[in-house]
Amino acid sequence: MRFDLPEQKKLTLEMVIPIRWGDMDMMGHVNNTNYFRYFEIVRIEWFERLGRRLNPAGEGIVIVNTFCNFIKQLEFPGEVLARHYVANPGRSSFEAYMTLERTDAPGVICASGGATTVWVDFPKQKSAPLPEWLRELVA
């Protein structure tokens, strides 16, 4: 089953991630779990570039589900151009989407994925309304 990324989404970050030798598995390609790591790296970098750090004593983002469409294998050596998008703000959540392509093959998407991202009050362990600054950013 493949999940399609929506047409309506806002690009919020592009970054390059090196493919490490240790990212590969015995089959000679990047292991599936590392695609989710690449997505995580992009999400955290985006949040930190917003001037926000994850604070377990305050509020922040958590992922409640995630998916990845494995389209074309990634292999060492190389670099991945990762793009992060946001869409569909709700009361306490929004959707984040990512695409991965090799820098030496521009425009060829190797993987796409996404996650439902929820704003949480960590001490209460409950969802909280998106702050207005975040709602405006993802709208």
C-alpha cells in the first residue's frame, strides 16, 4: 500500500544528509529503519531552526504515526536531499511530510513519508492546542 503526499503542502526545510557506510545492511542498500532516522533528523532540525528545543518539562511535538514509501534504494556513498513539508493544522496536530532524493540524481524521489505530529503538554501527558505561532506556520 502506498500513501500519497498531498498536493497542498508547505515546504519548510531542505537539508542534505550524508549516507553513512553503517546505514547499509547486508543487502548493500540503506536499511529501511534508517529512512525513518532521516525523517527524524529533518523534523528535529526544522524544529530547532524555529528556535525551539524539545523540553520534557514543557510543551512540544510528538509523532503519533508515521509511514514511508520506499520507492528507490539508497546506497553508500552519497548524500540525501531531504525536504520537509507541513499541512492540515488541526486543534492540536498537523501533518508533516518528507521526501528523500540523492543529491547526484535531482528530482528522483527515493522515498516519501509522513507523520501526524501532535502538540503535547509533556508534564500532563496530554495533547494541547497548537500555539498560534505554529498554527500560522503550518497553515
